[in-house]
Amino acid sequence: MEDFDVIIIGAGPGGYVAAIRAAQLGMKVACIEKETSLGGTCLNIGCIPSKALLNSSEKFAEISNHLAEHGIKASKVDLDLDVLMQRKTKIVKKLTTGIGFLFKKNKITHIPGSASFVDPNTVSIKNGKQEITASAKHIIIATGSSSIEIPNIPVDEKQIVSSTGALSLTKVPKSLLVIGGGYIGLEMGSVWSRLGSKVTVVEALDRIVPTMDGEIAKEFMKMLQKQGIEFKLSHKVSSAKSGKSGVDVEMATSDKKVIKENYEVVLMSVGRKPNTEGLGLEKIGVNLTDNKSIEIKDNFQTSVKGIFAIGDVAPGPMLAHKSEEEGVACVEFINGQKPHINYDAIPAIVYTNPEIASVGKTEEQLKKENKDFKVGKFPFMANGRALTTSASEGFVKILVDKKTDEILGAHIIGHDAGQLIAEIVTTIEFGGSAEDIARVCHAHPTTSEAVKEAALSLSL
């Protein structure tokens, strides 16, 4: 049995970043990963491959539908799905291989296999028929999350797929039903809609992207409808059955009316669950929350001394960048430092076209808290750069405290919203106000001027 300063279970964004930071701080580090490649869900079957497909499909849609307005004629546009998928795979391989290089460079011991606790300082790692043990004074659980499954909707990754299967379809389906109106389902629905599939999104609630600002969500759905995506809100799918003629789906409306339809492919995208099973947490007394994530105290400490939890397996939003920040902070705390994460300054992005980016509170949340706030908005249709790039849909929305001008939240819907939100996140992190943004000189013409104009509108 080998002894380490810190063992990290999971090599996703939280785990591999924590491992590298721990090694940089002089610790002897082991990182355990059950999958054959490093990088976790994000790099292998999540963030990176989905963004690769979104980029490729956006180019295909642009060439197919929007070149004429620029005076460019394209008589026939063909799609080679195999080459498109090969590009995605090549990008994923490059990044996952890069993590392996960083592990070697920082002298991190990579242990392949599935880990479970023997006691609070010891884990057993099974890899096929082989089983070894390793121990450490500090163990960080970074096992991530996986897609939620629903009874009567068996995922086979061929006709009924999770996001994993949706990333690797071998042909463009004639029809695709997306179960769930969250960001993952809408991103993957956008990919296949652009490539020629008739996409329908069914959502049990009366709106899509339920955690986002209501005004943004309403505008977002209108834009996706213009792109040809159909929505069935307040509908609940009760069953889906695969067959030779596709997938037979049964769903019910809010007034209990039963609808039966058939789709070539069904995508299950109703959220994700923390990966806590199989770790033997109950054996050593690690407490879980009601939704089966790991209960943590300050500085990511679980109910058992020396055991920590970060990322998707811990409470909070399931975002790769949140996991990375927690990985660094957790290791620095173990090393005796005093790191801090401002959870009000963590952005969230939907990578459709247009993109949605948000940080902080929504208007609905502020109203529920009886907060006295002001709203500043500016549309991209009045922005010179947006007009010249044919990306004038959407707007910037900033929410501030009425008395102090403190930025309480910001929400952007438009092209490159994910890049534009960074300025507002930085301002929040440094304790700035909307006036600070308004007084900064922004280059002209740029879409970032819309952020300035939204901030300026708050001083009128």
C-alpha cells in the first residue's frame, strides 16, 4: 500500500485541477480515475465535444441559410457527418492527452480504477481483476455527476439517448424529441436542428431554462422557435418505447390529456445527479444531502475529518468552472492557506446561438427577497458591431441595488454573451458598481459597448 499526502477520486475539471495545484504546492499526489481517459464528463462526453458540435453545426447553418444577405452565393451545401464527428473526437483526444502530460510533468500518480473507502484514510482501487489500496491524510472526492434516468424511458444510447449518445449519432435523425428544457437539452437540440432534424422540446414546467431570468428565458424560446424548434410546455412524458419504426412516446398535458407520438430519436435530458454510489460513504459516515450530494461544511470538509468534496458531487451549480475553483481552493485550504470563492460571481452560459450568459441573482429572485433594485437594459439591435456582423438579436440586462449601485445580477442573450459576461463578473469580484462599468472606455465598434450602455442607462 502506497501512502500519499492527498488522494483525489476523479480526474474531471475539479479533480485534475486539484491534483495539479496540490503537486505545485509540494504535495505527494495520487488521482484515481475509473474511465480510460482523463478529463471527466466535461472533456470526454460533455462541455468540449458538445461545443465542438455546436461550432460545426453553427457554421453549417450559417452557410446554408445566411450567406445570401452578404451577397455570397452557395448553390449546394453538403454535410459529411463522419468528418464532423472526427473533428470533435480529435479535439477531445488532444485535451485529454494534455492532462496526462500535465500529470507526468507535475509527478502526479495516476491510478486507473474505481475507488471505494476502506476507512477514512484508505481507499481500495479496483481495475478489472486487479485491486490495490492507497492511503492519505487528506482525500478529496471529485466524482462528478451523471444523467438522471426516468422509469419507463430506458436509455439505450441508440434510439433513446442521453447527452452522451446525442454526441455520437451516426446520422441526422428526421425527428428528435428532447425531454427537458434545460441548457444541455437545448444545446444538443440546436446541434441536430441546424443539421436538419425536426426538433421538439417537451418540458414539464411552463417555461424553459427554469433557473434563469424569466425575461431572458421568454426571449430565448422565441428565438429558438424562429430557428424551427418546437416546444411543448407543461407536458410530462410518461413512457418511451423503442421499436423498428422509431420511438413511441406517450405524454400528458397539464389538464391530463394523453398524447401519443413517434420520433426517430429521443434525447433524455432532465438533469444530472451526483455520483456518490459505490464509494462506500455510508461505511465511513459521510453524510449526504436530500438530493444525494455530499454534505460539506466550510472549506469543503465533509462530516468526516480529512475527507473533502468538490464539484458536481457537492452542493451547488453543476458547472466545470465552479469545480475548478473549488479544486484549487480545497487544496490550498489543506495546505494551510485561506482561499475564498465568491459564489455570487460564478457565471453560467448556454452555448446556443444566440448564447445566454448570467451571473448573480435573477429579477425573480430579487423580487422574492423584496430587494429594492433597478434594471438597466440595452438591445444589440442598437449596437453598431452587432449590426455589421448580423448578430443583432438579444440584449444586455444588469440588475443593481437601488441605493448602492452594487451589481446584484446580470443576464445577456446574444452572440458571444459568454465572452461579454466576463467584464461584469470581474466587476462583481472586485466590488465594483454599474457606474464603474459605465465609466470605463470601451472600444468602438464592439459588442461590449452594449454592456456599457446597459450600465449607463442605470444612471439616467
